[in-house]
Amino acid sequence: MLRPIAGIFNPKDYPDLLVGLGEPDDAAVWRMEDGRALVVTTDFFTPVVDDPYDYGAIAAANALSDVYAMGGKPFLALNVAALPTDLPAELLGEILRGGAEKAREAGVVIAGGHTVQDQEPKYGLIVVGLVDPERMITKSGVRPGEALLLSKPLGFGVTTTALKRGQADPTDVSEVVGWMKRLNDVAAGLAVEFGVRGGTDVTGFSLLGHAWEMAEASNVGMRFYFDQVPFTRGARRYAQEWIFPGGSSDNRQYYSPHVRFAEHLAETDQMLLFDAQTSGGLLLAVPPDRLDAMLARAAALGQVLWVVGEATAGGGIEVV
């Protein structure tokens, strides 16, 4: 689909575009004359939960996450929305309010935007942030021997799919909504503080899909320890009932040639690592000599971080 535009923009013609036309990353980065750089991204999607306020807040947190994943600090946003005319105005207003209050929590101002009419709601943000080019986090910054840390559990895809099918436990939904609304600002700040250079956020392409993007861009391999991967309380149960979003099957089809699973891992366990997430956590590659200090600092700040694997020499993904 993107091939027709592949040759229009030559990276050599845009020396100040530090990220954007080469390897895929979470946001575009443009160098400015004052030693800083702009981080620019956009993301929007259809509802993943029933409550319009929560939907707006989740969509905003998800869009802001791409700036955090680059080690940046967002400061400005614009709404992007497609809204049905047959929905009550108060519901549409709640979507926008949810996004606005989440942006304000992040220290971001929403200064306008654009809306169109559509049959199904779609909402998100264009986000602008700032980053130090010398401390930027990219998918290509991983080095062998670094520990792989995750800042949110997995299981958002199976739980929200169970919700859509009317099969979700309300307690499970509440837990997942809380995680999806949670900003990745503290985790990103820790990553910058401790000199992390390799990272991304875990969203629609799943843990393994985004991990493979990092491994491929960094020319490393990755080993994950399944027993150390955190899941939300209902995730394993919904997986046993095979309640997965369509994107999870797409992820397995596309990324499984790059993944080797230990023989003892059940198919449902494997699928959970391909589960499409919304507003997931950061996946960070931390130098081993800084790991203990970073975990201690995270605990002091109330930021949970799970050590889920390590980067290795070679290529591909291994799950043991």
C-alpha cells in the first residue's frame, strides 16, 4: 500500500529528519537548531470499551505513548475524531472530555483539531513533544546483554474482546481499563534517566511483534522467559476460551516465522504473546550495569517494571 510513495522522499534530502524515513519507529523526530528535537506522532482507533469517557482517555494515553517511547516529553496535541451524527451529543462530549483530561494529566494542551462524520466513532490525537537527540530512545538502540523490561502487563486484547462478546468479568474490565488509561510518562522518564537507548511501546503488533521490530532494527536476538511475563488477572482464562481479537491471529501469522517457542508452551500461551494490545506498556532494553539501580528507583516512584527477558547476539525471538 505504501510502495507508491516509497521513492518520493529521499532521506538524504532531509538531514534534520532524524527518525521517519528509515527504519520504522514510534514517531518522527526533527532536529531543531537549539540542540533539541521535535517528536511528532498520531494515533486513533475505534472504541475498545463501552464507557465514552474511558474510551477518550485510553485513546489519548495511547497516542501520547509514542512520544514517551522515544524518550520525549509531549506538550501539544490536536484532536482527530470521526463521530456519528446519531449518537447523543453528551456521549460525544464525554469522549473528548476523557481525552482532554488525560492530556492535561500529562501536561499537554489540546489546542484544537479536526472532526468528520462517520458511522463508527474514531478518536485519537496528533501529539508533539520534545526530546534530546543525544538521549533519544529508538527501536535500533538495543545491544546484546541488555535486560528487557516491561512496564504494563499483557492481556488487554483478550479482555476487551471478551467485553465486546459480553463474556468479561467486570473486575477484569476495570483492571484493564485502569492499565490502558495509565500514562507511560514515569517509565519513560526512568528510561531517559538511566541511559536506555533501545525501546518501544507495546500496542497492536503485540509483545512479540514489537520485540521483533526492535530485534530486527538493532541486529540482535531476544530471549523471553514466559514465566516472568506479567498478565492481567483474566487473560489466561480468556485465552483458554480462545477469545482473541482478530489482530492477534494476524500477528501470529506475520511474526511467527521469526519466533521459536519452547515445546512445553501451550498454543494459548503462545497466542497471549501475540495478543494485540491497546495503550500497552513500554518495552525497554536496559544495560545490565544499570538494571538494579533503575529497578530500585522505579520502586521508589511506584512504577512497576517487570524483567521479562534479555537481548542476545544473533537474530530472531526465543521464548522459553
